[in-house]
Amino acid sequence: MTSTAEETRMRRIGSALAVSLVVATLFGCTSPSGNSVLPVPAVRTYTAVGASDAVGVGAVQCPTAGVPPMPSPPSCPGGNGYVPMLAGMLTGPRAQVNLFDLGISGAVIGPDIQADTALCFGAPGNFITNELPVVNAQSNVVTIFAGGNDTNAIFSHVAIACGSCTPQQVATMITTDVTNFGHDYATLLG
């Protein structure tokens, strides 16, 4: 299997696991009598924060997308990734879903890691600066899928900036970048 085929396969497995976890969490909360512990809202407002995984496989570039290329309207992409799949699963006879897919292909979690990408792939945006400010305040379902582009950014940053570093310097740089990721993730969960 080629590297690209393997990456695609792993992304699909990861997406399927993410959807399974979210669905299990959303629908697995029942009392011993089988009645739902949480009332099912008539309208679910679902906001997806992420990168290309949120945009979805087969999504089209929206004609109104700006810089960074965020979907506008937020439900524009219509790809086959976990976001439209989950939105479909959340829709039912008694529930409607308003989808706000904020995914930006190639985005990373925050501005520090985005700055690290300047010398390699140049992330077009980040979740904290470009997506978090526009999360719908009425959202009662929010997914955050982070880490794929960030992992590439961290290791590319180390490879480019630290070609002749000692192992200790490399470890320090990775630790700093991973710590920044953790702080940014905590900010998203805010």
C-alpha cells in the first residue's frame, strides 16, 4: 500500500472512530429504565471545529470562501467526512440539525503552531483565531478534531529549525510545541 493510500485509510479509520465515540456518548446516556437522561432537543445546533477532516472528503470549495478558506455559508462543503455523517445521524423524526462546519483545510490549532508552519507548509489558518470566534453560541453539539496538521507542523518545525541540534535541544523544542498545543486545546475547551 502506498504512503498516501495508508494515510487515507488511517484518516478514514480515525474519522469512523471519532464518529463512533461521539455517537456512543450522545446516545449512550440512558437510565436503567431505558428512558433518556437528557431531553432530546427539537433542534440540534452542531458546530464542527477542525481542518480538512471537518471539511470532509469530496467537499467542494465554496464560492464565498475567504482567507482563510472557511466555508461560507457554514454548511456549504457537503463532503463525505465525519461532520456531515454525524449531522445526518443526529437528524431524526423529532430532531432537526443546523450545521455550522467551520473547518479550514490545512488549519492547525493555534497561532503559535501556525507560526511554526511558515517555513514548511504554511497553515492557512488556526482554530483559535479563525474558528473559535465564530462558533455559534446556540450550539448544543460541538466537535473538535485537532492534531493531524499540528503533528506535521511540530515535526516539520523541528526538522527545519533544528537540523544540527543535540537530542536534548530537539526534545526541548518538541516539548515546547506540545505544551503550546495543550494550552491551545484548553483554550478551545474554555
